[in-house]
Amino acid sequence: MRRSKILVVEDEREIGLLLKKYLEVENYDVVCKEDGKRGLNAFNEDVFDLVISDIMMPEMDGVALCKAIRKISNVPIIFLTAKDDEVDKLLGLMQGADDYITKPFSIKEVVARVKAILRRYLELSQGVIPVAILEGEDISIDFTNNTVIKNGQEVSLRTKEYEILELLAKQPDKVFSKGQIFEKVWGSEYLGDDNTVMVHIRRIRNKLEDDPNEPRYIQTVWGLGYKFTLKDESDE
């Protein structure tokens, strides 16, 4: 099973390395970046299960980083900051963070918070729609029986094709990068091979879309990845 991967974004290098050391002892994979811009680039290029971010950083601060991540992911975010004012705490949480820890902090407290948040996030599958059947105007996906119906006819999908569709459709309008799709569906580390995911997306579209070149359901979000939507954007 793939180990949970954590992105630490902290401009104080010693703190970042300290977090990395203790989290790796707990069997997490940890990537450290020293400013928000590099942190966002790393997040877009890899698959992370949790983000720990300082607030006051050069290039892009933690609040801006959190806003950018929230546009494409519901991954848990913990803020680290020297500020302990309640207004600052409230601001951070309102921007989409899940927790807030002030410096100086106990490393044991950070590890405990990480474990608790990851356990909730992974076990409860935060953001996944709790339905057995997803229905659109001319499509129906039965997640219990793993079947897809298009215009009254069952669509024949290969195993990986269905798994990709299920991943996207259970979290409609959420953008998944190619790396996230590969690691979640194939269960192994993504090494930058875009072709595997792209080929499978093309096959799904050929079977599912009225016009694969103008897809309605599985849409490309340029520079980020793919999303599933039941919305007909031509009507908006």
C-alpha cells in the first residue's frame, strides 16, 4: 500500500527538516519546500494526502497557497504560524485550512494532529459523494454494480477505465491531475508518464461522449488535469 505523502511548506529550513525527520519516523513520505510558490508547483506535480504550511512566507504566503489548493483539492491543510491571535486563526480556517498550530510547537503535538486529520480524511473519504447511483440527462453510473448506462445501453468499460471514471465521478467538478489519477488507480508511484492516463481518458471519452473531441462529462482543465461534471456548460 502506498504510504501517505505530506507536503511541508516552511521558509525556516530547520523547522521544515525537523518536521520531515519526525514524520518520516512515523512512516510518512515527506516533501519539503521553502516558499508557497514552490509548494504549489510541487502539489500540482505530485499526489499528497496532507499539506503543512507556514503562513508568513516569501513569493506566496500560506493563505494564498491554501486558496490555490482549494480550487483543485480538498486535501487537509494544517497552518503553522508564529501568530497566536484568534483573528488570525479564524482567518486561516475560513480560507480552507483544517487546523492551526502556533510556534513554538511540540513536535509530538504536530504528529498527533497529522495522524488524527489523516485518519478522518482517509477513512471517511472526505468529499466523496455517498450515493449508489449517479444520474445525468443521458447517463447513469451504478457504483454498487460497477455499471454505466448511456442512452439506455450499457457501456462496456475495461477495469482501469471504470476505475478512472469512478474516481472522477464520485467527486464531481473536482480536478484530478494525471499524477493523482495514476497513483490512485494504479496504486504505484507516478513517474511522469502522462501517456498512460491520457490513453485511458481518450478511450473512456470514445465510449461515453457524444463527441469525444468536445467532451461533456470528462473535461480537461488545462494545465491541471481532468474533472467529471454533469453540468452542461453550454447552457450556462
